[in-house]
Amino acid sequence: MMKGQKGYVQVASPAPDSQVRKALVAFKRLMGRWYELHRQRRTLAGMSDSALKDMGLSRVDVLKEYERPFWDDPMKR
């Protein structure tokens, strides 16, 4: 290099593998969340009326929640 000449920095773009990996991790997280919602709704539907009453829920409330699609996340996670 000559005096006063500045070098350059090569900026590397993310490797395609890392982008695919990030997408797969996000997909796995989403599938896990959907399974957890399904499991919680199934458990809630299986509870007795007295247990639901203790939580302040009616059977109608539980059935509405149970009938929601698994991807309908009330927390939007």
C-alpha cells in the first residue's frame, strides 16, 4: 500500500445457511407454541365443572376457547 492510501473492508453478507437456520428455528418455535395452545385448550376442556367454576369460567367459555383454531394465539407470540 502506498502512503496515505486506505484499505477497504469487505462486508460479508450473512451466509445462506444462517438465514435458513434462523427460518427453521422460528418455524420450530411457532410449531411448539401452536402445540402448547392445543394442549392447554384440551386440558381446559377436560376439567370438571367445579374446577372451572373455581377459576371463574363456565363450560360455554371453555367450549368457545376449545373450538378456536390452534393457530389463533390470544397472546400473538
